[in-house]
Amino acid sequence: MRLLVCGGAGFIGSAFVRRMLALHDDWQIVVLDKLTYAGNPDNLKPVKDDPRFRFVHADICDAAAVDAAIERAGGVDAIVNFAAETHVDRSIAEPEAFLKTDILGTHTLLEAVRAHDIWRMVQVSTDEVYGSIDEGSFCETGRLNPSSPYSASKAGGDLQVLAYHATYGVPALITRGSNTYGPYQYPEKLVPLFVTNALEGEKLPLYGDGLNVRDWLHVDDHVDGIAAALTAGEPGEVYNIGGGNERTNREITAIILEELGLSWDTSVRSVTDRPGHDRRYSIACDKARAELGWEPRVDFDEGLRQTIRWYRDNEWWWRKIKHGTGEFARWRKRWYEERA
């Protein structure tokens, strides 16, 4: 298998690259990544010297660059698209970049699949496209009801994929994953932000009452689900990939504090809730189990605690992000300190 992995220097994309090269001796992977603030070459350090791996610095919105990457690889069998602007908070502050990457970039890749007669494309999406649900769980045919510029841009990309399959027969499919956690996650997201803040003696900024519910999925389980969709999924289909671990943000915060030996009263501060903050996400994953043979395998409590320990033991990775160029500090001041 020869793959073009777009956004492969990001959190989930790099986990996919590392895991697939470890599991498949005969796979070759070209990573194409723009290296925006969340794209980090350090995420690919474990595979950078692997002869089956190659990196291309480019934007998925640049059709010529995408074509050149495919041609230099001698053609590819499949494209797996992780490339996206992904943070809800940032999408509220700066929505235009999300529209370009998540919708126009997806369109560029779909055109590349047509032009190069590529066997398969997997569009990696999110459960956030369904919106909030008070009871029960969304299946793949659930109505799309995005409530942030981020989730709306991802829904737009998904609809492009389905339209290209229906109109042109493009062999593309979609996975929609739930909240993913694990090593190498950019520290703007809840788990790495709270863990690294705690390790530096800073407050953990908890939105509102902290009772928003998410379904938590370990990154290894997530990429295994994506790989199963790539090899066993049907074009034109959507597959939910969830962990079955619904927890409130308060519960996640409590586990982090317990693991690091800290108290709630001295470590947590409430900040004004973000606009359009969905109350609960929940997806049904029966289809992935039945059709792909996929199951989440990482125990949530142990997986989260291992993740906390990884950030504790790998300060070299996150300290340069939080205290390097100043980009992270500017975002944190704008989004948390000014909302306290």
C-alpha cells in the first residue's frame, strides 16, 4: 500500500503514520502537511529515518503541489485526509482558515483522486458535525447540525465527499471520530492544556459549569478505526468511530488532578463558557463494529492516566510549544485570560 497522508504532522495524523509503519512492513507513506501551528515535525521524529516514509511541506489547497507529491511518489493507492483546522475556539475567533482548509482543501483532494485514478480516499471527520444530543446517540444517517464554524466546515467537507461519490463515482468514504486524546496532542485541547498547566503550577481554566459531555477515544483506537475503514470500508459510506467513554469535563479534570496529586480548590478556575458550546456528543458505532470488525481496545481510565504520564515525562515536546514562538501565549491570553 502506498499512501498520501494529508495533515500527517498533526496529532491524529502522525499517530496514524507511526502506527501504520509499525504494523505494516510493506506500506509506504508520503506525508503532506502545511505545518500550521499544530503541525509539528517532532510528532514524526520516531519515523523520520524510515526509508518507507517521506515528508512534503505543502498545502492541500494547492492542487499543483498535491499532484506533484503524488507523481513524485510514483502514484499512490489511497489518500487519507487528516488535514484540517480543528479547534472550535479558534474557529470562533478566526473562521476563514477553517473554510479554506476543511472545504476547499477537501475539494482539491477529491479532484486529485479523479485525476490520478486513486483507489480510495478516507475523509477523517468528527462527531461534532451532528451537533448536541440530550439523549441517545447519533448513527451515521443522523441529521447534520453543526453549531460552530469548525463543525460547519467539517460538515461541508463531508458533503463534498458524498457529492463526489454520487456524481462522479469517486471512491471516497468518511470516518467521524469522537473526542480523541493521547500523546503528541497540541496543548490547546482540554487534556494536554490541563495537564501541562497543572505541571507548571498554573490554573486549569474550566468552561462554565464543566458538565459538557464528550465521548473519549484513545488515539490508537481512533487510527485503528480509520485503517479499518481504509481497508474494509465501502465508498460512499460513513463510519462512526467512538470510544464509548462519555465523561463530563469535570470528570476529566478530576482524574488529571488525582493523577498529579493536586486539589480542585487550588488548581481550577472557572472561565466564561464559549459561545455555542454543545452540551453532549454521543455516537453509535454499531456499523463500524459490524462492517469493519473494529472495536476500541484501550481502557479509558488507564489510557488517560498513561497520557497524563506521557506529558509529565516529555516536557521537551510541549514546553517549546507553550513557551517558544509566542503564538500559543497570544492565543491563551485572548481566549482564557481575557474571559476569566
